[in-house]
Amino acid sequence: MTAGRRSLDAAGGGRLANARTVSNLNSDILATAATIQRRAAYFARNNAHVTAAVNALVTNIVGPGIKPSSQHPDPKTREALHALWARWTDQCDVDGFGDFYAMQALMVRQMVEAGESFARFVTTGPGDWLEVPFQIQVIHPAQVPLETLSALVDNRIRGGIEFDAAGRRIAYHVLPARPDDPMTPLAGLWNPVPIAAADMVHLFNPMEPGQLRGLSWLAPVLLAVHEIDQLQDAALVRAKLANLLCAALVDPSGDAGDLQGEVDGGVLDIGLEPGTILPLKPGTSLEFFDPKESRHYSAFVKSHLQAIAAGLGVPYELLTGDLSGVNYSSIRAGLVEFRKRLEHWQHNVLVYRLCRPVWDRFIRTALLSGLIDFRAYEANPAAFHRVEWLPPKPVWVDPKKDAEAEILMVNAGFKSRAQVVTGLGYDPEQVDAEIAADTARAKRLGLNIGISHSGGPPLDAAPTIAEDADA
């Protein structure tokens, strides 16, 4: 290789010399995120495909909710914690719009549209009559101004977030209301108030180390969405024009004045009926407009919709609702990859950044309120905080085949039955208790319903791996 010559074409000149580059993601977000958020919100409310994509992401990431399963070793303690949590979830929303799982959906929707969502932990007083005096308030990203920047004596504020000398987030500077709230005329004059980072949840999917704020998930596709809107508007105008009988009267002599009709703004409106014959003078003619439909319209729209689906990480079929040309193998392959992305978003973003901090605060507040025995907690505090979060069950493409595959895995010893139940979004202990209760009730009533499963292969099940090998 010649000394001094670049061996990486991507850094060379030529046609790539004018290619765009990204210098600093934080600078770009602080400068443009607010504009992108407003545009994303517009398309999420006015474009059918974007609305479908956002709904698909929310329903698949959250669904009915990502629910906790305490891993405390004592069964009675686990049962008590689950019962206390179930009562608290119905009271946890400061605004009273839903339970904790509805708040999960709201925050994920906000994260998809705006790139981030915030929530604040609120400790309530005795007058609120809450069993666990702890609630959550969802905060709009606009209430944490991007432009809040300053250098303090020991700390610094960037993008509305205060950092200590070690670079740890210690506070968020939050406005009491949205600055553009028309119901609060003086909201734009208020100054942000610092709230301890321990009392805040900042939900976003980071793209690089040190990222301060989130970027809308719609950012990579907004241009394509806008172009499709323009193309569809043009196609609609073309279709409307094609349904109109429009013509130009060619009159070289200028004396073709015998046509009867109404003149509006220099346009002659002639009523035509089937069988109408128009008398024209010699030399005059009518040239009818015939707008041609683009032959590439459908292919262009489909390619753009495929790019939008890829940019948002959702299957094309969920974006468009178009299942034509889909077969079992193709839809299964697409859903398998989609589920991998869902698992990443569920466990690495939603569980880590929202669910775990909420459970920890819930346990501590219940402890301080006397709802958890202090001596038991002091003996093993980690046991109370140890929890497994169960995402919603995935919808099987072929339930019979998928169930048979799970049975094979359990019978071969490759996975436990508890793993199968957990993968379906259920608590294994709760499922076992329900099965035991159903069995006892059926036995007491003398019912013979279905076939009980005691751990061995059920009747008419798929053969085990050993049986299949013998065959």
C-alpha cells in the first residue's frame, strides 16, 4: 500500500465528498429535537400509516402491561407483595387516568413520538388516604426545556439535566406546565424547578454513549411520510380532474361565439348530456384534457412504505394492514425478527428505566409506611427488591405448532415449564394455583373435563426427540 493513501473508500473523496455527516448527536438533538417532536406529533395524528405504526409499537411493546413477579423466597411474602402491588396500581396515577400499565402505554407512546418521556415520583400525604403513599405523574417532554443550559459552581446543566462533577445526573429542571399551554397564559414566563433525579424517570432509547435527550423514533421516516402525502394529494387531484370533462376551445378566427352555457370567471360551463352534438364553426375544435395516471405510482408508494416500516422497525404488514402475498413462512420470519426488537425495547428500555425504579420506590415506600415488616426486610433487603418483569405474551402465528414445539422443549429438558409459562406473560405460581384450584373444584363436583397434565407428554402430542429418532 502506498504511504499516505487512504485505504477506506468511505472516508475518501469523489462522489462521497459531499455526503452529509453527523458531528455531535447531542448538539443536533438540542438544536432540532423540539421541531422534530412537533412534526412527528402532527403526522402521528394526521397520517394513517404513522398512526398505525405508533399503535403497533405501543400495543406490542406494552400490550396489557409488563407485570412484576416477585422473586422473594418466601411464598407468603410473594403473595402479600403481589396483592399490595395490585391494589397500588389502581391508585398510582396522579391524574387518575389509568393504572400503572396504562401509564406504561402512555410513556411508550410519548417515547415513540417525541423520542422520550418523563415521569415524576410523588410522595403523598395522610390526607390522600392512599395505602401506599406514592404516586406517579407523567410529564410532557416540553416541560423539561432543551435550552436550559448553565454552569454552576460544582455542577452543570445541559438540556434541562443537571450533572455533578463526576457526570452523574442529579436533577432535572422541570416547568410546572407546558410552556405552550393555552390554559396557562403565564406558563411561558415560569422558570424550571430542579427535581432530584432519584424522583424522576427519563425514558428513551439511547443511540450513543453520553446521549442527553431522546430523538423521535419517527425522525428517520418523516421525509418519506411527507413525500407520500404529497404524492397521494397529487394523485387525488389527478383523479378528480380525470372525472371532470374539461376541454379547450381552439378558435383561430376568434368568432366561435355560438356555444351556450354559463360563464364563471372566464370559464364556459356547457351542460352535456348523452347524445349531445355541439355545432362548431369551420376551423374550431375542442381538445379534451386527459390527465395520465403515473404507471409507477403503486410501486413508488409501496417502496416508500417499506422504507418507513424498516425505519420504524415494524413489519410492513403492521404498518399498512396489507396481508396480500403473505404466507406462513414470510409472516413468521418477519414476526420473529420483530419480537427480537420487542424484547430489546421491553427489557433494555422500559423495564430498566421505568419498571425497576418504580418497584424499588414502591418497596421502600411500603416499608416506611409499615406495610412491610422491617425486621424481615433488614434481614434480606435484596429479596424484596428482586423481581422479574413479565412482558405480554407473544401472539403465536400457528398456536398448535408453537405449543407442540414448547412441549418438545420441556419434555427434552431444554427448558423448564416455568420458562414456558413466563414466556407467555403469566406468573407460573399463579398458573399452578389456578390449575390446582380448577382440578380440586372439578373433582369435588365430579366433573371430567379435559386431560390433566402432570409433567409427562399429553395424549396425541407431538413425538419426543427420542421417539422421532427411533422412527
